Amino acid sequence: MNEISKAASALGRISTEKKSAAARENGKKGGRPRKIELTIPRNVQSKHWLNVARQMVSDECSKLGIDATKADITVNTPERGRQYLSPAGDPKLHAVG
């Protein structure tokens, strides 16, 4: 680690009242989004993976009692690898990765 990185790291660890207040405000807004990782079964045709992913996300969020529009979602697909899904302000998800 170079000197600048060490200094930046040390400064970032310093707790201030301003940082504490910002953390409290973020906590009131719900904090960090939940992370959900799902794996699409191999028997799903590649052209249908997004529809299957939407249904799996909906089921998982219902089970966990969270809003799908407030979660960071990663879907592992057999043919496409890892896909990141981002809520677009509605329950329908759009592939972004």
C-alpha cells in the first residue's frame, strides 16, 4: 500500500459528528439495500431467463418480506454467467450487466 493510500485509509476511519449524523439519516431511510443472489436452473431456455428471474425475485422477496424495488439482485445463469438486475422504480426488473 502506498503512502497516499495509507493516509486516505486512516482519514476514512476517523469518526466525526458529521459522519455519524449522515449514518443515522441513511439508517432512517432503510440503510443499505438487501442483497439477493439467485441461480437460474439449467433447464430454463436462455431466452426465458429474465422472466424466470423476475418470478424468482418476486417469490424470494415475498418470502423475506422485502420490497423488490429496494434490493440489489444478482442472478447466476448457466449460459450468460452473472447478471445484475436493477429495479427500475417498478417491480419489473431490467438486466443491466
